[in-house]
Amino acid sequence: RAAPSRPAAADELFDNLAAAHATDATPDAAVCSTLVDELCAAGGPFQAQQLGGGLWLSLYARGPTPKWLENANLLRALGVRNRAGQRYDPATSAVANYGEVLGTAISFGAEGTFDLPEGQLRAPCDVPVEI
């Protein structure tokens, strides 16, 4: 049996976020929100091992604007490009937060663990993190 194909919304969301990141622009929140809703409705298997492999950048957030994003938006006008995200290690259930306050000149990190519910998981899946 052939593997199920990835929803077109996944590729479109990736392309939207990657283009915004490459040009240091703010992603279109309305477009991202619509695509996220489509992906949530589609569901699909959640595979924790796919969390590994590098820093997951925080490029889009729904709801109240996080402080790190307010700071990044303020400093963007001055030419400072801040990054924030999380790095997961599924083999050890370790997670590391990373954020920049003044580009790479001033950054912070925090480490902790994550624990996924037992059994077959479906996307979207909250990943509970303890820092």
C-alpha cells in the first residue's frame, strides 16, 4: 500500500513561512491560520521521531503576541534579526528552548523534557514540555 500523500496545505504553509523567513518578513497571519486550520482538519499520524533534527523556528504564532515576538518585531526596524525556537531529541525526550534578544550577540536557552501520551497519536498533537 502506498504511503498517504502530504496535504497541499502543508507544502503551502512551509513555502509561506520559508519565504517570510528568507526575506525577514512577517508571515501573512491570515494565510497561515487558514492553512493550519486545513491541516488540523486533515489530521494524520503524528510521528515523534520527526521532531528531531535541528531547531524548530518559531515563525508564526496564533493568539496573543508572545514577548519574544514583540521584541523581534521592534528590533527588526533597526536591522536586528532575532530567532527563537525549540530543539527536540526524541531518543532522550529532551527539549531545549533558544531565543535571541539582540541577534546572536545576546541569546538565551533553557532545557527540559517532553512527554507524549501513550498509544497511537494523531496530528495535531500537543507536545507537553517541562522546562
